[in-house]
Amino acid sequence: MQATSNNSALLPVAAFVGALLAVALTYGVGAAYGGDRGPASLILAGVAVASFLTAVQTYLQQRNADTIREVYSWILGQLGGATWHDVIILLPYVTITSAVLLATRRTLDVLSVGDTEATTLGLNPRRVRIIVVIAASLGTAAAVAVSGLIGFVGIIVPHTVRLLTNHSYRVVLPLALLGGGAFLVLTDLLARTLMQPSEIPIGVVTAFLGAPFFLVVLRLSRADR
């Protein structure tokens, strides 16, 4: 039992290391084959890295068929087995991530006007991005390590907050943190009640809601142009 507890405590750390490696690989591929680190090259590099890691994951699943059901459940996202022990494990990671992101929200507002303008105001855009990426990777890795893959939350909630308030990170970040938790509670409630007595994986519910929302966001972004 002690070994299991130690393993569960180390899982977010391992996930964080994996997340940083994936981010570094994405940046490296984008810089090597895209010529720069613009959005288009990073997106394509991210797709390539994700496809490669998915292939590795599938291979490992086939090599360990006895745990494939457990892994598949984790991939779809599941909160039904979460305990207070998981909350305690997550707490330091969530605290660090939230503190760093909230502390940089004014800096992100300045950075959003452009690297040149931010530099003239005394900011180091590269350093700010590295700090934000590391903090976001830490929080994401810890959450995924405990709950599995729950997609589209990071698309639905921040964009909804922007539509309802304004584009300032001073407002968006704290409301997105609160709204993300509330949205997850709501989708978990739907996952547990829609097909009682069975439970739908929460990742399936968020995907059903997120896919059409993503199309709406794309349409709105094209209209803004």
C-alpha cells in the first residue's frame, strides 16, 4: 500500500517531465522545419509530436494488454475514482501553477500588444513565455496524471470568459480558473446522471460540448478578420 501511495505521488512529477519534453520537442521541430517559432509552425509541429507520441502509447498498450482497459479509461477521462488523497497530491501543483499565472497576468497584457512594444517597456518576452509554459505544463500534467485526458475545457472556458467580459488577462485568468472548475463539476454531474446507473467518461461529455464550440470559435475568429 505504501508503494502504491508513493507511486501515485510521483505520477504528477513524471507527467510534468514528460510534458516538458513534449513541449521542448515541439519547439525544436517547429524551429528546425518551420524556420521560426510562429503559430503555424508550432501547430504543425505539435500535431507531428502528438501523432508520434500517440503511436508510442498505442504500442505500449499492445505490449501490456492486461492493463489496456485501465489505460483506455484514463484516456477518456474519469473522475469517478477520485479521492481526497488525489486532491492532496494535486494541491501543491495547482497552488504553484495558479500563483505563477496570476502573478504574470499584467505582464501577459503587455506582451499581447507585441514583442517589440513589450521589449521597449522593459520586458523579456522569451523569459515570460518560458515561465508561463513551464507553469501551465506543471498544472496540466498534474491534472492529467490524476483525472486522465479531459479535452476542450481549455478552449470552452477561456473563450466564454472573453466573450462575457473583456480580453484583459487580469480578468480572464482568475475567472477562467474559477469557471474551469465549475464547468468540470457540471460536466461530471452530466456524466454521472445522463445514463444512470452507468457513468459516461467525462472526456466524452466535454468532447460533445467542445467540438461544436470549437467550430463556433473558428467562425468568430474568421469574422473578426
